[in-house]
Amino acid sequence: MSVAGTYECVTRTPMGDQKSTVTIIDNGDGTFSGTNAGAMGSMNLDNGRIDGNSLSWTMNMVVPMPMKLEGSATIDGDTLTGSVNAGAFGNMAMSGTRV
């Protein structure tokens, strides 16, 4: 099954649980693009890499403060499980379900 799709996700952040819609577009060459859109705005998924059912990417957060985030996740069927590293704020668990 392809990792591409739209996932309704929750990331457990220091500011509480943040709901977002993550869209993954498989570029067909081991890379992907997409977005992570939530209440605080939308971020592009940059430098997306696919290795089997594992994903890694970066995001440039602007709100509430500028910060580079590094994400990684595994897709198992319709379930996304992973984390987002927020530097000094540590790793934040992320989970979601394909819609």
C-alpha cells in the first residue's frame, strides 16, 4: 500500500494536543511532498524521504515562533505513527489515521 494520502493527525506539543491534516504526495522517486495544515496555519513538508513505509521530512514553523521541525513516521495500513523533533522542546509524539 502506498504511503500517499491524507491523514487526520494529532501532535502532542508543550502547548497541548494540536490537530492537523497531513497530506503526503508520493513523487515516485523515493521522495514526497505535502503539507501539514492545522489551527495555527499550514507548513510545507520539505525534504520528504520515503524508505519502504518509513517517512522523514522537515517543516519550517512560523507561528508561534520560527523554528525548524524534523518529522519521522511509519505508515502501517491506514495508521501513521511518529514524532516531530522541536529542538530544545524535544520530541513530540504524532499519530494519525488515513481519511
